[in-house]
Amino acid sequence: MAIHLHVNRGYEFNKEVLYAGKEREWLRSVGDKLAEMNSAVKVGQGDAALTIADADSLVALYNDAVGDMTGTAQRLGLSGSAALVDWFRDLAQTLDDMVKGTSEARGQTLDLTHQSETAKALGLDKSWRSYATSSTPYGQAPGTMRLTDVILSEKATRRVNPEDGAVVIPDRATFESLAHTDDVPGSAGVREVKFLVDIESGEVTFMNHNKHDFHYYFAKEALGYTGSLREFNAETYFTDNRKYMAGTLIAHDNFEGEGIGDGEKGLYTLEFWPTDPVKAQHVATAMNLVKDALPFASNDIVYHPAGETQRALYEQDKAAFDAAGVDTISTQELFANQTFSALNPGVGFGRLRVIDGSDTVPPTARDLVIFKNIPNDLSRVGGVITAEPQTPLSHVNLKAKQNDTPNAYVKDVLSDPEVQALVGKMVRFEVTGDGYQIREATAQEVEDHFASIRPTEVQTPARNLAVKNITKLADVGTRDLTTFGAKAANLGELADILPPGMVPDGYAVPFSMYDDFMKANGLYDEAQAMMQDATFQSDPVQREKMLKAFRKKIEKAPVPDALAQKFAAVHADLKATYGDEQPFRCRSSTNNEDLEGFNGAGLYESKTHRPDEGDLENTIKEVWAGLWTFRAFEEREFWRIDHMTAAMGVAIHPNFDLERSNGVAVTKNIYDPNWEGFYVNVQVGEDLVTNPEGGAVPEEFLISAIGPNREWETQFIRRSNLTENGETVMSDEHMTQLREAMRKIQSHFKQVYRQQGNDSFAMDIEFKVDAQGKLVIKQARPWVD
């Protein structure tokens, strides 16, 4: 005969750490007996099933344990010990009956109600009531209450006030009651519970974040710690001789990786302050204690080295971590196996469409779109789901933030039958940190939503047409936004604060030249006639075709002689400075992009002028024509921006060919604003970070001043899939240069935009490492968050 007992792996050997003094010694003797029992059984994986080949030997072991406990309790003089021994004997007898009885008897439940008086005698009646209200099947599937759960849960409540925290987290509901929701590098809106380990006593306590924010105040207010903050930090962090360990348990509910955890969806990572060099022995201690205290998730907890300090230490001492049995996951593996990411939470309405390249109808503001691949070209839409991962700095997400529309990565969304059933219908789409919801929506809901988010009045962007000459970039600044556009103006501003050569040098073409060109060729009148056409207004396919034809007219229209002469002079000066073979980049710089609250990411096009392409004016006309792309028109139309006062300037500077890397960054810590930092995406060569090609994954990392003395630490979230052997895209020297440049940019533009008191303000920058290995900052605009 064989039976199966569901027990929590690890409790039998470590439960004594949850108690103090004489009770601990008594329970250690219990643990020894249970360890003896374990040696006689075969332990399976997961929530272990213990197969007892000889039922009588199990009963004998229990009887021996009862005798030993009685003797030990008497020797220690424990009050109430007789009642506790009686309670244990009662359970042992019930087990005996189950083992020796029929198959029906073995399926009986342990009725705990009759033990309530014993519980009162032991001073455990308050917490026992929750157990006394139900009978629990013994030997059923994982998730049912177990003998060790009862013992530990009852005793655990006696050491910390439940309002302050807990020493045992028996289920997910308890975890959530203690947790708070936070953003961590790589994941937004995850639940985390902080814990504190007392190494000397071998005790772990979990903090209730609803009452306590930081480990020190929890230790002081809930656990009776009497030292100062300085003393606590000295005893807890950055030392091998620490008395305490302060850590965090993070629930990654959207993780799904083979061979990790119990194979089910979801994972918990045990983490420490990223710059704290926690050695293998201490990680193992914390891991064992935390696993013991989370019976419902003990097989799903792994150590995550959260920063470069810990990653390097793990690689150096991997043998020690392996010997200690510490299951570890890398940052790359952790975030590569996420099935969902909320890039921009929010609510959107529209017709659900799948865009896979076969649909010739361009998406509009009244569409919610599912993309198989991240698009290079995107007009205004009501919401986005991508089937491949994004980064927070992709053009798709920058547009979502700008427009306050929901955006999420959802693995396998295209194969979800519930989603497929809604394709073509009007839907409501909501993204939260916990997931997403799509349901069918009524026509009235859709109309009410768009009425609530669209401006009611026409907006007229400012433009100064008085300046008639092309100006050197070095001579313009943010004071010239309405003359040359934000992109050109901010390039000039950057040149004033960054080292020589770090910012491209060249020229800025004013709005007045675009205006003079359009008037000279009657193109404003043609634009008005086009927009008043009924087909243009009603049919997005025809609207896109008509806009394309209008752009061709702009590109073919003659440039007035006065303008052509000025363009030729600038072109001649650029060739004299940089050589006849140097290509030049002509970049869009409008009066309706790169502004506070509206960055217009990806709306307008820049062009490269090659030496064999003739006059520079031809490329400038291509940039002017870019004001009339479908996506740009749709965005302005939604915001009711007057198309006739929208204006295009041009920034001209040497083009970067064969660049070593390119990237985008935000001049703040987007995950934890309490610590100075910078968020960076960078990729090898010319493969764009904002619109990656063919599934390319950029390198993603956070640089923050989180060291013990505010030293800088790099936390890599993802590695580029275009590098080999885990190499970084940027060198340490370039990362240092970039960090110092971002510090200057953040400080300077806070003053420029009068945002000194706004902790959420930041700049969104673009940079490159050119073919010669020089770091170049090529753009800066206010970050929309």
C-alpha cells in the first residue's frame, strides 16, 4: 500500500528559524524527526509528493516523534507543551487511521473544528478561527492546507503585528495584501514585497508596504530596531559581515519560460539593491528562508542579479552559487520571456484591425491596430498591440505617450480566438499594468470617447516669417523655435553646452523659405482644394493617394531664383568645408513637433543629399513635401491644427555614414525618479532603435546614481541581439561621455523650459557613435510622459 502526502519542501528542515528560545529547540527536535522520515521516502519535484512504501514505518516514526517531543518539552519546561503534544498526537492518529483504513478512509478530511479548544489553550485561537471554519482534504492537490502550513502559520503570527507585516505568506492573496505596485527596469506595474533577514537569528520578515515604505523604518517601527539609519545601512548593505539583508520579492506574472520554476506562467525574483555585492552564502540564506515562508510559490522563486555589480559577482562566483543551490535568472532571460508588457496604459476605442502588410487601407484615428511587426510608419490610431516586444523609446510608444493612447506588447495575440472574434468590430481597449481587456463597444461609446479627447477649436501654430536668410546652426537657439523649428533650434542650443564636435554643425533654413516657395507655385491653393474634396475627406485610401500626388507636385515645382541662389551658396560652403564627396543630411524641423507635450515623433521625414544628386534644393523640397504625408496630415487633423499655418524648416549638417552605433535616451530615471539616472536604448550600426528592422533587439539599460556614495551603476535590461557573447554595444568610455552629456542637457533645458521645480521633466535625445568613434548628440526634445 502507498499513500501520497503533500508537504511543502523545506519546512521540515528550516521551520526552527521561525521561532525563538526554548520553542525553537523543541521544534528543532521535531524537524530532526521529520528529516528522518524524509530519508525513508522518495521526494518528487514541485509541491513534493512523498511516496511511503511501508505505511507502518510512517506511523512508527510519528509515534517516536511524539515521545521525543514530550520528553524535550518537559525538559525545557515549556508551558502549554502538553496541549501541543496532544494536538500533534491527534493528527498523527488521524493519519494512522487514514494509512491503515480503506481507500474511502484515506480520502477523508481532517476536521479541525474539534481542535479549537486546544488552539485557545495555546494562545492561538485568533488565527485558528480561519482554519476552524472548514475541513481540509489531506493528500489532495497542491494548494490545499497542509500540516506544516497549520503549524507555521499559527506560530508565525506571534512574532510580528499583522498590520506591520508577516513571517509567512501562505498564498497569493496575502502577498498582494503586503505588496505595492512599482516600475522596475524592464517591467512596469509589477507587484513587489520587501523583506528583511536577520542573519544571526535566521529569521525573515515581510514588510507591509501599506504601512511602511522603507526597510529601515519597518525595522525600527515594527521589529524594535533601535539603531540610527546610518547604523542600519552599515549593518545591512555593502559588507560581507552584515547583520541583516534587505531585499525585495518581485512577482513577474507575465513570465513564461521553459525549464524555469514549475513550468507554469509567472515567476518571483529575489532581488537586492543593484549595487550591493551580496555573496553566494547570503543569497542562499535569504533564498532558503523566503522559499520556506512562501509555500504556494516556493518552486517559482529565483535570484535575479539586478545590476552589473551583482551580475559580475555572480559570474565570478558561479561555482559558489551553484554549490549553494541558488536558482538564478539573468536579466536577458527574465525579460525575453515576458508574454505581456504595458508600454502605455490607457483606454482607447475604435475598429479592431490586424495590419500585416496585406491591407492597403491605412489606419486612422478611429482604428485600434494589431501589428505583427513594429511598423516604420504609423499615423494616428486609437490604440496599438504589437506581437513582438517594444521598448519605451520606440516611435510607436512615443506616439502613444504623446497621444495618450493605449499601447501594449502581447505575445501570441494573433492566435487568441477571443481577439480574432472581435476583428472588424468597434471595440473598447484598455491597458493596465496587470494586463489588457478588449470588448465590443457601442457606436455611442466610440463617439463619446472621441468627443472627449479631440480639441474643439482650431489650433494655429506660431511661425515667424520675417527671417529670410539661412542661418548657421551655431547662431540659433530655443529663442528661434518659431523661426526655424524646434529641431534646428535645439541643435543650436546643444552646441552651446556640449563639448566642441559633439553636436553637428551646419545651417538652419527658416520657415519663410517654405512659405515663399508654396506661394510662388500656388501650392497653398492646391492644398485647400484638395482638402475640400469630398472623396479626400471620406475615403482614407483616396486621401493617402491624393497626398502622395501633392507631395510629387512640391518636389517637381521650381524654386524661386532668390531662394535657389541662397541654397546654392550654402551648398558650396558645405562642400568647401567638408569636401565634395561628403553627403549632407537635410532634417525636418517644423513648428508642430519637438514641443512640450507634443514631440511629433516619426511624423516628418528627413532626407540625405548625396554628392551625385545635383542641387541641394532638390533634397530640401523633399523635406518640405514631408509636411504632407498621410500620417502627418492625420495627426494635425485630429488635433485640429491649421494645415495652412503648419510650416517646415530644415536643419542641414554632414551625414553620418557607417556609424558604429545609434541610440535614443531619456535624461531621467523613468523607473525610479527618486534616484538620478538616464534610460538608454542603443543598437549596432545604422539599425534604428525606434523602428528596428527584422526583429532586431536593441540594447536597453538604465544608468543611475545608486551606489553607496552615489556612484553610477548600469542595469542592463536587454542585450542587443546583433552583438556576440554578451558584449555591450557601447564602450564604457562612450557610456561615460553620454552620461555626462545627458546631465548637462537635463540641467540646461530645465532652465530653458522653466521647469526647475518639475521632477518629471526630461529631454528625449538621439545620439550616434560615428565611424571615427566620436559620440554625437544629434537631437534633443522634451520627453512626453
